[in-house]
Amino acid sequence: MELPRVLLLLAATRTAAGLALLPYVPRLSPMALPGKLTASTFALERPRCIFQHHASASDAVWLVVAFANASAAFRNPPCRAQVPLYQQLPTRGSYMTLEMEVAAHCCSAPGPAVLRVGGDTACGAHGAREPCNGPLPSPGPYRVKFLLMGRRGPKAESRWSEPILLRRASSPSAIDPSPTRGAGSDVVVITSILASLGVVLALAVLSAVGAEVWASLCHQDLGTDTFARKSYRTHHIPPAPPQPPPAGPGGSPPGLGCFASRPPAPYSTK
């Protein structure tokens, strides 16, 4: 019986304060997006067509981000000057960000279909104390809701989302340095293929170089043979003198036998 009483009390409080509770529940974008959920950001579906019956042109829509265990303790600020800042998240457990004109959430409003929570890496730089959209410091989980605020304070709000848990960064000590069996076999196959290609390439290069050397040697040999086969006739060497005729039967050359049988004449001093 306690839970129904609490719900009725909350409903009475909202009605007395003039705050409308919308049935819309924020959720992650249903589209397949790269980085839809990271270690410090997440992509929400942009709410459309949910504030038109409660807003005026000067109103603004805020996103409330809170740790899941701190969302029940969140209290809507009465004015913009008391909006909790991103820097208060570690101590307060919640903050408000992504302030937009209500026209940005109309049914036919142009713009992206998602809202990136935690995408402003320069949030809080140089000691700035303005609402910003800084990276989320831990995996969470987080819960979010949209809040419509006018000049006199909050006017309408959505329901809280389901808990959103971010990705956890892997610890260096938890990474296995040895590859898996499948990855190891793939590496071995790729290495073998590359080695085979290297051997084939080396053989092709050596064959090309050998062919060039062989062609060069053959060209040199062909030049030597051609030179050796050319006729070489000398014109400056005189012909050889005639040889004496062969000796006759008596052992003297022909025509000289009569001179050989005649004795020499005596030497006279007269």
C-alpha cells in the first residue's frame, strides 16, 4: 500500500507545480552507428514531437544525465542559473547539458537524428563554468531524461531512461600477448606465402641477370670468331728465293758434273 501512496503524492506534487510528465522514455539510437556506445560517450535518439503541446517559442529543452543510483535524488532546478554543471557530476551525481531551443525537437526539425552525450572534449577547459557536454568519467551506469524549461522554471519532463552502461576499457594486464590458435595459423600461412613469393622473385631476378651476362659473353665470342675467320694476306713480305734443284745420280747437281771431274789448273807465276 505504500507504493501507491507515494505515486499519488508525486502526481499531486507535479500537478501542483504545473509540471507535465510525458510518456516518452529516452533510449539509445536504434540505428546501426559506429561508436554508438563507447567508454565515455553514447548516442541518444533525438526526441521529436513530444513537447509541442507544452512549449512556447522561448522555451528550451535540456538533457539531465545522472548516475543510475542518483537519479531518484535529482531535483529539477527552478531556473537556468541553478542548472547543475558537468563539473559537479563526481560530487552531486548528476548534471544538465545539451540545451536546445524547443524548435530543434519539432516533428519536422532538420538536423541529425541522434544526440551524442559526452562528445565535448574541451568541456570545462580554462576553468569555464558554463553547462557543457563533457566526456563521461566512468562506465556508469547512467540514466537520462529530457526537461522542458521556460522563463518561470520547468514545464514538462520525460521519464527516466533505462540504465545505460558504457563500454569498459581493457586493462593492459588483461590482454593476452599470445595470439589465438586461429590467428596464429593465419599468420603462418601468410608468412609462408610471402616467403614463397620472395623466393620466386629472387629466382626471376637471378635468371634475368644470368641471361644478360650470358648474352654479353656470347656477343664477345662471336666477335673473336669473326675476326679469326677473316682472310689476312700480307703484301710487304718478299717471296722466298727459288730452291736449288735436286742432286743428280752422281751426287752433284745437274749441269755441274763436268766441272767436278776436271782437275784444277795449276797456278802459274808467269
